[in-house]
Amino acid sequence: MNYYIGLMSGTSLDAIDAALVSFPNERPVLHHAINYPLSKSLRDDIQTLCTPGNNEIDRMGQLDTVLGNTFATAVKQLLTDADIEATQIHAIGSHGQTIRHRPGQEKEKRFTLQIGDPNTIAELTGITTVADFRRRDMAVGGQGAPLVPAFHAAFFSAGAQARVILNIGGMANVTLLPADTKTPVSGFDTGPGNILLDSWIQQQQQQSFDHDGQWAASGTVDLHLLDTLLKDSFFQLPPPKSTGREYFNLAWLQQYLDKYKHTLTPVNVQATLSELTATSIADAIKKHAAEDIELVVCGGGVRNTDLMQRIVKKRASTTVKTSDDYGLPAEWMEAVAFAWLARETLAYRPGNLPGVTGARRPVVLGGIYPG
């Protein structure tokens, strides 16, 4: 059996998701998975590098190597926990840590940048590593993101049933799977997922995340602030579109709070941010998806009870499930997807969906670093 490992470190910066996967009969089987924590100092370094500043080239080069070592350590820990040898792993698919994503600039200046040196991962683990998935899609005119919809289409397409796969990570994105499998799959980033909720509670209460959304649930949504936030230009853009931490962050939020004439309690801001995520998702689905759909939710946001309740309330007539219902735990979806993308790359099969990213054509993604 060929095993693959998927590595994902997202915009939430909470941990590295490492998943051990196989694909018998083209269906993903998750054998083992771990969250390998990032130290506070490493998280701080990443957050600093995500903001333009001084001496960025040196800091990026150093952090690229440190993260490569950290990813490799996560792989070794996964192998130990799963009691499996490195020689049994066909390949690692590493998304890397995004520090810039600039898909909206003029053609010659658009770029995306993920770090976590795959040379280091391959050397320290002895396992062939596939990385740098996004830039080939950009080279053919795509946004470079989101890429997980290709995996969603392979795993969740149901034929007679139209589905929307909603992934709530730091950012939120949707994959629109039409009932007619001959109709192209589409998808895009809807805006913030957990990123603003996590950042605000970290600033206000020094907690890494809002457990079960309890803090947000205890506040009151400020409808005027919500309406103001929803008027941001990103929400008005048509697909294809993608975004990241460099756009939706505390500075983005603060520019709106600075203009607000009334003092808002921190808990009410948190409630409003939860409603912002739920509303922007619901609006995007209503505008771009068929009315009769099944909504399948994945990503860490599934575990935010308050956020899920808000989404379900806005889609009252929709069947809402999670990827757990289909045998794939929600929090491991993206790591599994990048294991699958590594497999597609090694088989020289395209891994992007032009209907999602806006690329001119399907292309094989990523660079291969032999183990």
C-alpha cells in the first residue's frame, strides 16, 4: 500500500496538521493524524513576517529553514505515533506557511509565497516531498487559491445531488459541486473564517481561540458595524477570488472600529465578527449556488458551536452535514487534500480547477524534491 503524508499550516497559526493517508480505490483513508504545535516564538516570527517590515529577506530565509525543520519533525512524530517506517511513505505533500498572497495585483506583479523549505523536509525525513503548489496555477493566470476544491470534487461529487463544500479555516472557502457532473466545478474564498475571531480574542483575552464560540455567543451583534464590514470591497468582488491574513487581520478590523462613533464592548465585537463570517458565507452561497443543495462543512470552524449555529440558522432549509458524516474528520481535510495533491503531482495529473482559480488551463502543480 502506498502511504502519503499531508502537511498543512494555515492562517490560524495554531499548529501543523500532519495526516497519514492512503487512497485505496481512489477513496482517502486517514490512518493517523497529529497536531504538531508551533511554539509561541515561532508563531510570533511568522506573524511578524506576514506584515511588511525591515530586513524581511534575512528573516524569511531564516524562518524558511526553521519551518522546514519543524515540518520534518512533525513528520517524524507522526511516523512514530503511527508506528510506520519512512520507507513506507511514497511522498509528503507540504502546503507550507503562507506569508504573502497577492493575487489581485497587475498580471506581472501577482505572486504568492509559502515557506517551510521542502529541501530540508526531504533531506531530514528521507521522503520525497512535493511543495510549492500554488505558483504554477498563478503562472497560467490563476489566483493560486483555493486549491482544496479539486480534492472536494474528487471526493464529494455526488451526481444527482448538488453540494456545497464549505471549508472554515483561517479563511473560509466554498466549492460548488453541481448535480450535473458535466457542469464545471467552481469555488472561491468567501472571506474570513476563524482569523478575525482568533486574532480578536488573542488581543482582548490572551486566548488562542474562542472555545466553542462561547465568548461570541455571550455578546450581542452590532448590526451597524456588521453592515459596515460587509460593505468591504472584497465581499463585492466576483469569483474567482482568494484572500489571506495580509488582508483580513486586526489592522483591517481596526480601520473600521476607528471610524465607529460608538464605543463597543470587546465581547460585542466578537459576536459581530462571528456573524460576519456566517453572513459572508451564507451570502456567497445564496448568490452563487443552486437553491437545493446539501451543505458539507469541514475545517476547524466546524468545532465552533456558535459559528455553526449561525450558519445553520441562515440556511434553515438546507441539509447541513460535516465531512465527519462521510468518514473524513473535518479538522484534517486540508492536510489530507495536500497528500492527495502530492499524489496527483507524482502521477503528472493536473491539481487545479480553472473554474475555481481562474487559470487558463489545468496544470500539474508543485515541485518535486526527491527523498
